[in-house]
Amino acid sequence: MTTTLPTTGLQLRTLISSGGQLELSLVETPLPSPGADEVLIQVEASPINPSDLGLLLGAADIRTLKSSGTAERPVITADVPEAGMRAMAARIDQSLAAGNEGAGRVVAAGAAPAAQALLGKRVTGLGGEMYAQYRCLNVNQVMALPDGVSAAEGASCYVNPLTALGMTETMRMEGHKALLHTAAASNLGQMLNRICLADGISLVNVVRSAEQEALLRAAGAVHVCNTSSPTFMDDLIRALATTGATLGFDAIGGGPLAGQILVAMEAAANLNSTGYSRYGSSVHKQVYIYGRLDISATTLPPGVGMAWGVGGWLLTPFLQKIGAERRAALRGRVLAELKTTFASRYTAEISLAEALTIPMLQAYARRATGEKYLITPNR
């Protein structure tokens, strides 16, 4: 493949200064030359996931957004509260690139056969710094997309699909027989629902509106509990008792929801108990927090019993834990079901410059359920 490449490309950068200000900008960076086992990708599409926003926006107060620069090279700034600065200490005054995953065409490759085999092909990659026109990655960080799969279809191959599969894998590994998921009407939640339906896994979906409940039921979900319903706790206990779900994955993080889930799991276990114990059920109940849509404190009330756990769950440590063979199997399933089980839908496709406009930034920073934005860096 013969391609005349530019010497530089645009990259979206995020910086939090020691003066307490977030700055988002587009920076011209030199194109790297691929090493022997590397490929250079012209990035065609990269999604904005909730996990990307933690790096992109840090602890900035979105209400203080200001815009400067030009239409082609916009600059966005926002204030970072003092409490947020303490949490950002490790990244102060560092210009960081963002974007966990994306897809595009390999336009240059190193000498190794595995790299040369990808030259000219459309690939999907996970390696960070994907909000850029070009990205150099090791061949182990990319997968060739099947023929007929667009960059937009392949851009979200990693974070959401592997997180959803990771939840069911964790369920099996830890000896649970069913699971619960919050923010269940999200792109990830809809993927998880499709996986569970296909694999015969009982799933309790927790949503926050009647519209989201209707969406999931139309997609075949059996157990859907709406936090805005006056009967939420009764509905939740009934669903947990029916399914036997003792494992929950919570994308909300803060507030009372994780505690409510544990209380409901304890109540469900007691419904199925044959005797009384002053210590509560002996069935272990586990909630993993894997997102922080609510950044307030997580609260746990009485009534959870004594056999329970709350912890954090992240995709990368999970993938390292399961080993290369299982990782390859999960990735293979994602590619095989990319247009069905693992299909992603986008609210809008935006350029790098459009991503740095106040209205658009406010839109994707809302983390609204069912809304997902795709950056197309070379548009």
C-alpha cells in the first residue's frame, strides 16, 4: 500500500493546570514511525464512553465552561474546584491525550509479518489517545475488522462489549447464577440484555424511567425495575427472589442505590430461607461499582445482613486476570456478533473541533442514558 502521509496530525488534549483550570484543545503532533510490531492507524471513528469523560473532563465544574480560539482550533476552559484539585494531583500541568478505543485504516506498518499483514486493512484498537487523526499501536492492541464492517460499527468493539461479557464471566467465575445491572437502558445495558437472553442468564435490569423500562421490555427483557416507581423496592425484591441474583454491577456508584440493592438481595434471600438467623442470610451478596454517574458518597443502610461485599470492578484488570486464551475467545465473539449482540447506536457523529464546542460538550458530559457520541477525527 502506497500512501503519502502528512508529517503531523491533530490530537485532542486535556490539561488541568496548577491554577485550577481545565483546558481542552487540539494540538498538532508529529506522526510516529511504526516500530517492527506496530501499525499506524488513520483514525476514522472513536466513541465517547463514560470512562473517557473521567480523563477528558477530570473534576472540572461543567457549569463554568468558556470557549476561545477559532472554529478550526477551539479551546475550552472550565474551573476545577479546590476539592477536585486534590483528586487531580497526579495529573496537574500534564497535557494528556484521551479516547480509549476507535477504528480506522492502517496506513503504515512495521517490518514484522503480523504488522505487514494489517497494512491497508480497517482495524479496531484499544490503547488510549484515540481522539486523534492518527494513532500508532502494537499489533496486540488491534483486531482486523471483518469485511463489510464500517469504522463506526467497529469503533466500540472493546469497552462496552468486553465489559458486558466481563460481567457474565465474573458471575460464572464467582459462583453466582444470575445478575443485576443498573443504568440498564444504556448502550452497554442493552448489550448485556442481549447477551443474557442469548446465553440463558437471568438478568435484573434497573432503570430510572418508564420510557427506559418500555425500551428494555420491547427488547425482550423479563425483569425490569424502575427506581422512579413507588413500588421499586417491592419489585426489586420480587425480581431478585425469582432469579436468585446475588451479584450486581452498578454504574451509578454514589447515593443510596448500591445499598438498596444489597437490602433487596438480603430480603430476597430471607424470603427463600427455611430458618431464622439473627445475623441474617448466609448467602453472600456482592455489588461491584464500575462507574460513577453519581459522584456523591455511596451509602449503605442497615438491613444488608452480614454476608455481603461492595467493591470496584474495572475492565483492564479483569482482562489481565482471565488470561490470553479467554481474552481471545471474548474478542472473537465480539467480532462474530458485531452487527447484532454488540451493535452500538450513536446520537451524533462529530469532528474533533465540534467535540470542543460548549453545546456539544454539555450534551455528551450529561452521560444521558441511550445517548452516545462518536468522534470522527479525519472528517
